[in-house]
Amino acid sequence: MRGAGPRLSATGADFAVHAPDATALWLCLFDAGDHEARLPMARGDDGLWHVHVAGVGVGARYGLRADGPYDPDAGYWFDPDKLLLDPYATAIDRAFAYDARLAARRGDGGDTAPLAPKGVVEAPCAPVPPAPPVFAPGGLIYELQVRAFTMAHPDIPAEQRGTIKALAHPAVIAHLQALHVGAVELMPVNAWIDERHLGPLGLTNAWGYNPVSYFALDPRLAPGGMAELRASVAALRAAGIGVILDVVYNHDGESDGMGPTLSLRGLDARSYFRHEPDGRLINDTGTGNSIDCNHPVSRRLILDSLRWFVTQAGVDGFRFDLAPALGRMADGFDPAAPLLREMAADPVLADRVMIAEPWDIGPGGYQLGRFGPGWLEWNDRYRDDMRRFWRGDAGMIGALATRLAGSSDLFGGDARSRSVNFLAAHDGFTLADMTAYATKANHANGEDNRDGHDHNLSWNNGVEGPSDDPAVLAARRRDVMALLSTLFLSRGTIMLTAGDEFGRSQRGNNNAYAQDNGIGWVDWAARDEAIWGHARAMAALRARVAGLRDVAWLTPEAALWLDEGGAAMRVAQWEEAERRRVTLWLVEAGLAICVNGSGEDGDFATPLGAVRVAARSVEVLTAET
């Protein structure tokens, strides 16, 4: 299936590597003592270099060296001193660690073999039997970073903490089932490298959005390799929970012109990366380089990588970081770009869950609503409008209604909502910090609080940061519960980030990518039981009432918007800047959702009777109540 990489045979192994501009290529085999044997490879007419090595089998460690022109300004980075990872290697012998010698110019840094992880030859497992995704649109996606989610979990054995294996632990599965999670979304699990500025700060990359390999798992998260991921996916599926992988195909960890040469750059930078006409690397990602996702070679690599995780691990689907890169052509984003067309037509991928983060910093980078049928999209308009409403901004009642109903203004050309509704994600404030910090507090990141977003739409309930005031704490808890209520009652798919269901804090850090410590880890011991109980109740309601998980557009026959007196909302009322109260009456579901965003308790008349709704809260009436 794969376009290159090692293939085992009865007599040894065949290796193939794409490097059309190289003048020489060597396969480098390493024994247990790290002694290297260099074997020259032969170039084919298609730009693939080949070699058959007799006697090589499972467990062999290897790398690549390439020679050719060295002219970084023109996109040529050939340097035989750099040991390179095969882009199709499915395992590595250790994690990547940044060293300045990996980024040295040709002739300046010496041999990098002692610094670079080696690929490991594996025999692929028998493919996972084809099965439809467990997750269905309208369900709950639970975003987590494997290490941060499990490191402080009291019930997980110490030797499993921080690993993918821990996700199959009964305590983890029970927690997910209590929230009626439809799928866990694992932040990147592919092998990654730290950004070069982190080491001097005493920090490491904790999130993994700096990949080197699109096949190999990071050994820190999966010491058991693909078998570990496969087993945990199977355990979660058996519990009715799908697995979605957060994948990063928009850039790689080789970064800008000052970055390390690790794999793609040293083999065929001119094909894999986007360049300006003058040869400079294009940076549409904010990380220094951008993969040319629609170059035939890159398309093959990406498609092979996606198929690999479906057939070898059985994952439900993928969330694509900075997804406009997938459809970016020379003249801008195209929802019918070759890669997107091929993904939709591929027999292995066609039924998988595909989720776009529909923005990046490149030209025309904001593409919310443009990925088309079959795609779900992170909806930052939902996030921002809900935050504005509960913060108390004027004139938000119409926006609240539009977001609760599935954002037809953004996805109205389809038959159903494709919105992934979320209030907080890995990048940004946690849900609890959103109500406790009006400004970010990222000093622990070592950048004088310059990093991270300033546009947080957050509030602090009168005291910035930690507080012992019972009234302040009660107000913050109330706000988190109101936010959770609107999330669980929203039309479309919903997403919750791990720990937000019980008030997790990152101490005001809204960019904890480098905090592999108590700031970034989920603190299970500090769980707010009131918030946790509320989240479970709302999750149970959503699971019980099918109408809350239906993503089809609401029609006037199926839903009515009522004022607090029980009358249909008039146009003039929608335009009242200070209006903070509304009821959504879902006729077929027999459900009345009463939202009181004002600072005063209020009486609501509904088709199911009258109810008093506390200030800044949501009350739900059903026929059974």
C-alpha cells in the first residue's frame, strides 16, 4: 500500500526512498553497538532509490544519507553528514531530542548519527478488519493529550502513566462513559521534536504539534508502538468510544532555514515544502515551513499515512491541524484540491470522520464553512459568541440562538450542521480559567507573557486569578456550569477538552504547549464535584434525548423561540441590545431550554409550565419533569 519505505521479503528487505535531486543515497544499517554499515542505493527513473539487503529482518535499525547540491536558498539541503529518518519508517528506536548540531550548515556540524533516532524495520500487523466508525455526528468529542491526561491520574499504575496504554484502563473508560463520550480526540501521537528555543528555557514540547514522522508513533507516548495504539483503540471501541487522531500535515519539525535537517528536508525539500519564487520557505503555519500538501509526492505520503492508521490501528478518523493547508493551491484554497478529492474517494478513508481546524495564518487562511459535505469543522464563531454572551456583552441574544441551533449562517448550504461546537480547546484558556482570568498569565513559558492569544473574551468575576472568596468561587462555578449547559444543549457535534468537565485550571496559562508539568497535567485530585456532577447530568440528558443529538436543521415546525412570557420572539425583541433571556422549545423532543444570561433570577413561561431560572444559568424542562 505504501509508496516507499522498507518491505520484508523471504530473503531480507527491500528499501525505497524518494529523492529525485540527490546524486547519491546510502542506506545506513546500525548494529547493537551503533556501528554503521553504509550501503549505496540505486536510482530509478522515477526518482526512487532502491536497495535489497539480504538477511535484514524485523528489528533492524537504519537511517539514510543523501548527497547532492547544497544551496538552501534554492531548496537544496543535501548533506551526507546528516543521518535522515526514512519518511516511511513506521517505528523509531528513541524519541527525538533537539541539538544545535542537527541544524548546522554542511561541513560545520559533523556526523549526526549519534544524535538522530533510527528507523526500525517492522512487519506490519494483519489489517484491522474493516468496521464503520463508532462516532456519529452529534456526539461528544473529548480532546485530550495522552501524557497530560494520565500523568496525575490516581488509579492508573505508575508505569502506564503518560502512555497510550493508559487510555484502556478501566478507570479511564468509566470516566469517558460517564460523560457519554462518542470519541476521544488524541492530540498528536506521531514522533515529534522540541522547538529549538525551548531547551535554553528548561522546557519541552508537551503537545506534539512539531512532527518529524507521519508514520512512527512517539516512543514517549507509545513505548509499545503500533500494537499499543491498536490495543487501546480496540478497548475503547469495545466500550462504544471511537478514536480520532489529531494529525499535523501542514508542516514538520524541520522548521525554518535555521531549523534541523532530519528527514524530508534532507531528501527532497523542493517537493515536500512550499517555497517563494526566490526560494525562501513559505511559512503559512507560524512554525517556519509549510508542507506542499498538493504536490504528488506529499499527497502520496499523506494518504499513505492516513491509510496506515486506519488499517493498522482501526481509528475512526482524523482532526487536521491548520487544515487549509490540505486544500491550498498556488492561487489559494480550493475545497476541490487534489488531496481533498483523493481523500474523499479513497476506499479506506471515505467513511472516516474528517474534522478540519479551518484556519491558518496564510493568505486566505480562514476557511470556516468551506470544507464541504462529509467534513466537520471546528467552529470558532460558536466559541466566541458563547463566550461573549456569558461574559455579558450586549446584543448577543441572536448570536446565542444561531449557535445553539447549529450555525446555519455558516453551514446553511448543507442539509445538516457540520459544526464542531466548542468553548475551549487545548490552545487557549481552560473553561475554568476563562471565568477567572481577564488576561493570560503565561510567564512560565519564558517569553515575558508575549506568547499566546490576547483575544480571549474571558472575565474574572471581580478578582484576577486564584481567590478564596466564597462568593467569587461560587460565581465562577455558576458560569462554568452555564457554559457547559449551552454546550451540551447545542445542535451539532460538541467537543470538550479533558478536565473542563470538572473545572481544570492551567493557572491562567493559555498556551501551555511547553508545560509538561503540573500546569499542563490534568489535576484529578482538584476535581470540582459540583461541576463534575453537572457535566454528567447534562451529558446524560443529551444521551437520553435524541433530539439534542440530531444535527438536521431546525425548522419552524420543529422549534420555537419564546420570550420569558412564553410568546414567540418578535423581530424587535431579537434586536434588543440588553435582552438576556430566551427559551428554545423543541416540539418533537418535548424539551424547553430556558436561558437566563441576566444577573437576576427570572420567571419563564413555557409549554411545559412555569419555571424560575436562576441568574446566569440554564434550566431544562422535559415532559418527564
